[in-house]
Amino acid sequence: MEKINSPLKNPICFVAPGASSVDVRVRTPPSVAWSRLAYGLFQRTVKQNIRLLREVRGELQKNKIASAENESELLVRHFSGLERLDFFTGQFGVSPAARRRIKNAVKERLRGNPLGTVLGEAPFYGRTFFVSKHTLIPRFETEVLVEAVLKILKKEKLHAPEILDVGTGSGILAISLTLERRDCTMTALDSSAKALAVAKKNALFHGVDREIRFLKSDLFEKLGCRFKGHWDFIVSNPPYIAREDFKHLPREVLVEPRLALDGGADGLKVIRRVLDRAPYYLKKGGWIFLEIGSGQADLLRKNGTLAGYKDLRFVRDLNGIERVLAAQNG
Ligand SMILES: C[S@@+](CC[C@H](N)C(=O)[O-])C[C@H]1O[C@@H](n2cnc3c(N)ncnc32)[C@H](O)[C@@H]1O
């Protein structure tokens, strides 16, 4: 056999001595053959991945999950552990074990559990937090509170502020503020030991476990008189759903912990307790920031609960609802 250079770009031609040009056999070199085989496999994997995604999306749509498109991808990629690029280019397929996990997750979601609880995590202020059935799933509205706190901290030119987070839940407020303001000293309390365990796990995950003091307490009870006039800022997203409104809540909100939602008859029960006691723990001129429900700003303006405070502000969320009360200790 004589080896000649082919006029074609890639192949090498092997020509038998004396053979005419029609006998020339062009053999694909091994590297090209492997690429074609790999390409074929990727194509097959992409198809399988997409088929799975469509099945999950179909299942969610059939059960009237509003954001089925988005959720199906989150569920499939979360439980398969695949990056977007790997999933959609077919670099990796979904293993049988991952398929089982996805199937169970879809079942859980269809039973009415919030997406965050099914995934075990949820986003807040650009970071990811662990959540559980013992914590509230972070809401976008609560980011308004973080923004409001950071704005006033900057405006007041406060250095090394002492901040208290009342009802920390999964710890999103305490941790986000600690990460945004590395000079602050943070204390976070909650009456639920199970929520506090999740908050501590989040603090560890975000590398601020040594910077936050966690405390199990019914509001300020455990603080006693040691911390009188101690805090620059008290922040809280307390439970504020009025009893009456529970019957209008979607199923997936109702499975969240009652302790995180129930604000008593008019929704202001915990808010009133916090507003009543906070001045004792705030420095003079210190600030309180409270997340409130729709329509509660007017109730608070009217009923005199804010009498001891000055410089009252209500910050609106993206829907134009007065969502955060900011007030200074008078
Ligand atoms: C609406 S959730 C907010 C959780 C978290 N800060 C957030 O924004 O996602 C209210 C939290 O307050 C806690 N809580 C309710 N009543 C409380 C009380 N009396 N003392 C302390 N914490 C309380 C609940 O356990 C829950 O974690």
C-alpha cells in the first residue's frame, strides 16, 4: 500500500499499487470517527434531556402550576445536579436515580408544597438560602426592607452598627445585612428552634456564622434589661396575615409555618408587640424597620401604635404597596 496525500482536506488515502482512481478508498481517520460517534451520543442525550423536561413541564401545567416552564427546568436541573450548558448540550444525561428524585419532587410539588420547600433552597437578595418546612420561603418584597436599611445606614453614616433581627426564620435578613455591611454586629432571634437551626446552617454556608449571635426567644423576652438602649437598628419581617385572610391564601402558602404567617385577628398582633417594646431596646435616634402587609400602613397611621416614633416612612414595593415601615426612636 502506498500512502498519498489526498486533495481533500482531512482524509488520508490508501491506494493499492496499480489501482485506478476509482478504486481509491477514502477512510475516515479515527479522530473524526470518534467525533461523529460522540456527536451522535450528545444528540441522543440532548433529546432525552429535553423529553424529560417536557414531561415535567406538562405534568406541572396539567396541574395548573402558573410558572411551569421555569419550575420544570429548576426541578430537573436541581435534582439531576446538571449545569444548564451540560444539560442543553447533552454533555451529560439524567441518571435513573436522578429521574426518580425528579419524579418524587414533582409529586411533592403537586401535593401543594412551595417550590422552595421542594428544592430545599430559595433565592434572596442575589444569594441562595436553605429553607425548610419550618421556615418562611423568602419573598421578593422583603428585599425592599434590606434596601431601606442599607440606604439609611449609609445616610446616617453609621459605623459598626448594632442590628437586631426579630423573627429571623431562615436568617435571610440577618445574613444579607451582615454580608452587605461587614462592620455590623448582628443578633438574630426567633421563637422557633427549628427555624433557628436553618438560619445557623445558612450563616455557616455564607461564612458569617461567627458574626451573628442567634437566640431562641419569644420576641424580646430573653433579652431582659441587659440590652436596654443597645441597638442602632431593629429589623423584622413579623407574621402579619390577618386571620380573616387565611381563607383566601393559596394552598402553597397555607403549608408554610403558621407561626411565620399568623398576625392575629387584624394581622397586627406581633407588629404591635414589636413596636411597643422596641423603643426600650433601641438607642435614642435608633431605627426600626418592619415589613407590613397590604393596607396595614393606614391602620398603623390611625391607631396610635406609632406615637413614640418620629420620621415615619413607608417604603413601597414593586407593586406600589406600602411594604416597609421605617421609623426613628423618638
Ligand atoms: C414572616 S416570618 C419571617 C422570616 C424571615 N425573617 C423572612 O423574612 O423570611 C416570621 C418569623 O417570625 C417568627 N416568630 C413568630 N412569632 C414570634 C415570636 N413571638 N417571637 C420570635 N419569633 C417569632 C417565626 O418563627 C418566623 O420565623
